[in-house]
Amino acid sequence: MIVRRSPQELERLRRSGLVVHEVLRSVAAAVRPGVSTWDLEEIAQRAIKERGATPAFRGYRGYPCVLCASVNDQVVHGIPTRKRILAAGDVVSLDCGVVLDGYYGDAAMTTVAGGEELLSPSLRRLLDATRESLAAAIEVARPGNYLGDISHAVQRHVEASGFSVVREFVGHGIGTHLHEEPQIPNFGAPGSGPKLREGMVLAIEPMVNQGSAEVRMMPDGWTAVTADGGYSAHFEHTVAITKDGPWILTQP
Ligand code: MF3
Ligand code: CO
């Protein structure tokens, strides 16, 4: 069952969504050469605490940190560590979730140590295509459309851009738990799956590889990396479906 949230619940989800946005903004502002991914974790911890929220990831199925920081060929769930010192041109995907007042928010973004200007044209297109695929998916997150329309919008844009969609990880419903129904694959047929209705809240999160879609798990049991060593990008927003269209809760 896909839970539908009342306007009062959406207001609470909005508050946690804005906290996630602010946390990610603080962390992203600190991404530069010489900084470790553990430094980013500490910034996230502080930013969450300062806003009276609780981390959503730490302890979730045993995940040890409040932030995921996935560098270059790491796709998702990179565990922050003092040993990973960022170098100029590193592509860093930041993913964070919080709970505030019992309601969850979840968002992710990909940024570059030293600035996007350092990227090759192909990598710049990878980041653009991933960002645009999320925007295309959000655009169709409206009452009367279908879940498959969201999945298809991501897949279509990513593949038309010459990149590939990761299959092993999906977006998800979100509300009083981090992961609720439905699962939201980043590939699928338009018009398929459940009909979207007012009050549904979805965390839509395309994970896009430069080369092949295939991923492998690192021995830490969390970090997913591309099988071919190509780079990967990840953008995520928590989005409410309203009668007036998509409401991006994790964006001011
Ligand atoms: N945004 C990811 C998700 O919603 C991050 C989860 S990391 C975990 O699945 F640690 F919480 F598992
Ligand atoms: Co998520």
C-alpha cells in the first residue's frame, strides 16, 4: 500500500526536506581538494544536530554514518573515511537523510572537488544528464500519471544521453519511514504500475553510470562501484504529489 499524506503531514515532510537541503548545501560547500570524506561526515553530523533533527542513515541496517560520500567509480553508499582525501576533479556524490518530528527527508547530489570546470566534457555531460533525468522524472510526478512514467522519464533521458541506468538500486516512497512503498526503478514502461495520487511522497533517485550499468559490491558490504571502473553520478529529491503538481520538498 502506498500511503497518502495529509496537508499537515506534508508540512512536516517539508520541514525535514528543507533540513536535508541545508545539510547537503553545507557539506557540498566543503567539498574541495585535501578534504577527507570523514570531514564531510562531521560537517553533516553537526548540521543535522544544529537543526534539531536526527540522522536517518546511521544505524539503518547497520550503516555506520549519517552521510554517504561516493567518489568517482563509487555509485552509492560510500562510507566516509579519513583515508579518502579528495583530489582536484574528484566526482563526489553526497546522500543524506534526516528525521524531524517523526517525518523523513532524503536527498542526494553530485559535485566536483575544485569545481565542475575541471571535468572532461564527457563527465560534465554525465552530471548534467543525471540532473536532467531527475528533473524529467519530477515533471511527470502528478496525479493521474503512473509510477512507470517516472521510471521511464529517467531511463529515456539517460539512455538518449548515451549513459546507463543502474538497476540494483531504486528510489522509494518516504514518510514516517525512510523506505516505504513503492520501489521506484530508474527504468520502466510508461503507463505501468500504480497510478499516482495526491499526497503520495516519493524519493526519486537516478544513479547513472558513464559506461556499463553493471555494479559490484565492495568487501565493506555497502560501497557499490561500477564494474568497468567508469564514473557514476547520483541526484535525489523527496517529492510530494499534489493537485497543483510536484512539490520538491528537499528544495527551497
Ligand atoms: N538515499 C539512499 C536510500 O534512500 C541512502 C540510504 S543509505 C542507508 O536508499 F545507509 F541508509 F542505507
Ligand atoms: Co533515498
